[in-house]
Amino acid sequence: MKKFNFKVLVLFAAVTLLMSSCASIKKMKKNADQIKWDVTPEVLEAHAGQVNVSVEGQIPEKYFVKKATLTVTPVVKYEGGETAYPEIKLQGESVTANNAVISFTDGGNFSVKGALPYEESMRMSELIVKIAAQKGAAALDFDPIKIADGVIATSELVDKSGAAIVGIQKEENTSGKYDPTIDKFQRVVPDEFIADLHYLINSSYIRGEEVKSDDINEFKNYTKSANDDERKDLKNVEVTAYASPDGELDWNEKLSKKRESTASDYLKNELKKLEVEKDVKTKYTAEDWEGFKELMEESSIQDKELILRVLNMYSDPEVREKEIRNLSEAFTAVAEEILPELRRAKFIASIDLIGKTDAELLAAAENNPASLNQAELLEAANLTDDIAKKKAFYKSFTKQFEDDWRGYNNLGMTQVMDGDFDAAAKNFEKADQLDNNNPIIKNNLGVIALKAGDINKAKELFSAASGIAPEVNYNMGIVSITRAEYDKAVQFFGECTQPNAALAKILAGDNNGALKVLESSEDDGAMVDYLKAVVGARTAKENLLTESLSAAVAKDASLKAAAKSDLEFAKYFENPKFKEIVE
């Protein structure tokens, strides 16, 4: 009897089975071009720092081997590397696993979605699909299949240099609104001095002790100084005479007029002695009810509130006096404390204090900053566009007024303008320690967080400064671009004509609106022209594209390489004019 080697038979069966398995998945590999692919977006794009994709696959009928398993992996491939999206496993009808099942008879559909962090090297890349097949012990890798190009990275053109706000207002302002007029330097500051010349009851005679009072002497000195000092401008000298609101109205009318006459004659004579040539304006008021009310409000007289109610209830002076006299005890106090103060002539000198000229402020800030007050030193910094000088002035401010947050805040702002964000952060933090609820400082700390890429922190800080100044809206517009909230960004930028505002409109699909922004922009930087070129590419306006791109690379030669790998211009890569510009 002939003997058979059982091991050989088993090995032969296994090889036969393996060859059969290989043959079936080799056929799947050979016919892989029958699989249909749909990619969204058609060209990969970067938004919010991510490259999102949705891949839909359609397997034809009689393709998927019943005992086979496919592992499908979308991959972004670029020069120097590749990055894979999540994979999906598909299985035939006879496979006992927990994957998506594809019918041999009918075929089937599948989808895979994912997001990858954007990298600069992905600008010129392609989306491929890697497929690994397995049937039993047999395994086979398919040839990679290209299904899309990538990556359009226009959103990455956002300039994350936010707008800092200069500190002008005093820290005492707690309104929550940015008010640059508070403590702002005023070249001309109005001022006045008021003195009272008092009379005895029913008299218009000027007493010697009154004209020798400190009040009257200070008034004359003030007026003389205003007349002689070139830094002061004496605007007006006025006399207003009054009678107290007691007695007959007709008598008070005559009395106040007489007091106007004696007081004005006296003052005119005194001004002549002082060699002050200024006309004296005069008027009189029969009964000084306004003065009466002011003094009553400041007094501690019994029944004060009742007397004030009488003033509010009655406008007729005779009725007022009658009602007050009815309060006999209160009226005695009024007659002793209030009425004598109202028998007077009021002298008013109004002047303008003339501040330093621009040249004087700048010279003092450079040579003797200690001679300037806070408002003057801030104004000197505001007068120059020289960042080094601004920085020096604000450093002087921090030394002279070390408890004032504005010096550190503004010094930090100049450092932001210089690109020194680490130094700026330290000064903004110092300002925050001095006034930790100040929305201006919150905005500026947000600028630091934004530049560092901490978008969530930046948004939180900008929200704390919401509504105080246009700079905050601009910064929130940048945040919105980085979060791919393009319509919101457009709203935040409003009428702004900076490149970021145009970029937001491009990303929101408003190319015409973006072009209007760019054409009206006062920014002369290369990015304005580059974005015009992007609009030209998106709207198929070749002249706009080439003219703008030519202007952009003339200002910044590094944009040649950027344009070469910018898929916004993919349709023009072989265009002779385009190639001439970027070579």
C-alpha cells in the first residue's frame, strides 16, 4: 500500500489557499480604479489652524471579496513627509468582525472624516488614499490613489499683531468707557477767580474793611497776573450785584442796581491803578434766590428741607418770602446765617491758561522731562512718530510717576509696535498690578496672548474690554478669523480698511467687498497687493492678479516663494506672466 505524507498535503493545501486568497485581493488591487471618490472640499483648505476633510467612497458591485478586509487611510502627502487622517476598515460579507460591511453583489458606500493640524509644509501637497487588503493570512498593499490637491492656506495670512490702546485717561475713571478727553493735555485751559464784596442791609455803601479783605486782594492779584503773564489771557472781568430775597421786590430792584454801580466804579478804578485795561461787564439781580438755595443746601438750619420744598413749590418771590417768614424760628436762623451772605457784588475774572507749544513740549520731554506734568509728558509722546522717542518719554513717565499705570501701559504699546512682545508683556502686567480692572490694559494683555497663539485667553481679555475703543473690535476680528468665524470677523472689523478686514471678506466669500477695502486702505504694505492678487485669482481677473502680485513682490521679495506654493494661484502656475513674476 502506497503511503502519503500528511504534512506535505497540509502544506500544499495551505499554499493553495494562500495563493487563492492572494489572487482574489490582487484582483481587488488591479480594479481599485473602479472605486469612486468624492472629496469635500475638492481642494483641501486650512481653517482655524486645521485641515478638515470628508472622503466619500463608492465600491462597485461584484468588487468586494466576501472574505476580504480593506483598511482605507486618507493621507496628506507633502515634500519631506506625510500625515494620516483616521483610517476606516471595511469587510466583506463573510468576515466575522465589527467593521462596515460591503456587499459583494451590490457594492456599497463608506465615508471617513477627519482633521489635521495645519503645517506650512502642507501648502503644496496632495491627498492620497492608502489601502491595505487582507484575506485570511494573505495581505497586500494597493498602490496609493491621489484623490485631491491641497492645501489652500489663505486663512493663515491673518496678521495676529493686535492693536494696543494708549493710556490717556486717569485711573480714577470708573465709567468702563474709554474717554480720551479725561486728563488729556489741553493747550488752553479756562480758569476763573471769584470774590464777593459784601454790603450791610439796605445799603450800597462800600466799606473799607470789605475792600481790604483777603478775598478782594487775591482777586486783584489774580487779575493783575493774568494781564501781565504771556502764558495767561484775561478774557473777561464781570460784576454782578445782588440784593437778598427779603423785603419789597421794588426796593430790592433799586438796591441791587445801586450796588452794581458802586461795585463797578470801585473795580474800574482799581483796575486802572493796576494798569489793567479791560472793560468791566456789569449786571444786577433784584433777589438772589439761586444763591439762597445754594447756601440753604449747604447749611444745617432746622427745617432746611421744608424751606427748600417751599422754593420748589412756589416761583412767585413774594409768596416764597411769606411762606419762609411763617417758619418764624427757621427764618431767624436764615436772617442771621444766609441773608447777609447774599447782600453782595460778585467779581469774576475769567482767563485762559496758555500751555506749552508743541516744540516746547518736545524739547522739555527730551531735555528736562521732570519739568512736565503727566498730561504734558503724555502729549509730548503723542506729538512724535519716532518710536524710540516715544519709548524714552514713556520711560521717563514711569520714573516720575511710578504709581500711574499709563506709563507702563504706553511703554508696552511702543514695544508692541517694535515687535518686542516679551518686554511689552512685562509692562502691561505692571500696569495691570496698578489698576487690575482697567479695560484698556485688558485689551493690551489680550494683544500679547493673541500673538502667543493663546486664542482662548485673548478672546477672554478682549471680551473684558468690549466696547471701550475701536481697537478692541479689530482684535476680536482677528480672533474670529483664527476661529474660522468669518462672518463674525467682518462684523467686528466694520469700516476698518486694514488688510485683515479685507482677508475676512475674502474668507467669507465677498471678493468685491474685499477689493473695495483694499483699494481704500491707507496701508502701503505688500500684503494689501498680495490680497488683491488673491481676489484677482478668485474672480478670474488676470490683469488684477498679475499687476497686484508684481507690486507685492516688489515690496517684499519673499512673497515670490509664497505665491509659487499658494494654491490660490494654481490655475496660473503655468501662465507666462505669473511665472515671470515669481521666478
